[in-house]
Amino acid sequence: MKGPIPFLFSLIFIFFTEVESTSLQLQPRAFGSFNVSYIQNLRSCSYTVVITTSCSSSKYTRDQISLAFGDAYGNQIYSPRLDDPGTRTFERCSSDTFQITGPCAYQICYVYLYRSGPDGWKPESVKIYGYNSRAVTFIYNAYIPDDIWYGFNLCQSASTSNHQSVSRWFVYVILGFAITFLL
């Protein structure tokens, strides 16, 4: 069977394989070795962070919640205490908005949450609006373990996977042309 049909089937198969493989990598995980001590104080920028608490979380939490996020260049923003039980922060099915000031960062590619306390807490998502970057949303939908930084680090994997993805696409296109002409 000659023509573009086998080539198109190959591309469709590759596309769905790529989509499936990248969506499986976006799960939060524990980062025991994460260090919040590396904070640059070059310039100060403002960030808006919207944290949505899951509807399957406890009604409220007395836990201490901290946040750290940053870019691939070592610019890290750290907020040691976001919780405030007196203001009903992090109640079930709610969104809380925080204005955080910190070093100016480029595209935010990692976020970690830290929880310490007896209640447990399940965030749905964390959305960060940055000064030099587009808004980015990290979907948690998982309980945060006690006394450990928990979240996403897509900095290195994003640049590495994009490069590998382009390389793989190039190889697949060449293979598709070869298969098309051989059939």
C-alpha cells in the first residue's frame, strides 16, 4: 500500500503515544532533599498565587502550610506560612489568593507545598501569576504528606523532554517517509 495513508497512520499513532506519555508524568511527588535556603535577593517582584482546596479535603485545617516556587535559573520564591485558621484559609471547596513578593523569576516551572500539623489537607491546584512569565497551574488533587516538601519540578524535564520530543518527531517523520516509499 503506497501513498500517504501509512504515513498518516504512523503520525497519528505517534501523536497519541506522545500525549499519553507526557500526561502520566504530571503527578506531584515528595522532595525530601528540597532546600529553601537558596533565595536570591536581586530584585523584588510581585506574584499572585491562587490555591484551590479540594472538595474532598477536610472541612478546614489547622495545619501550617508553606509554599516555594521558582524557575529553572535558581530564582526561588518562598512563603513560610500561608495558613491562618482565623480567616478560614484552606477550607474545603474554596480558593485562596495570596500576594507574594520575592525575587524576580522567569517562567515558573516548579512548586512545592509543605504541610505540618494534625489535620491533613488536600489542595486541588496551585496557580501562579508571575511578573516575567505566563500563568501556570499545577494540579495536585492529592493529600500533602506531613513534614515534607511535596509538588512538581518540571524545570529540567520540560527542556529535556522538549528536546527529546523534537528529536523523536524528526526520526518518526523520516521513518514515516521511508515506510511510505517502501510499501
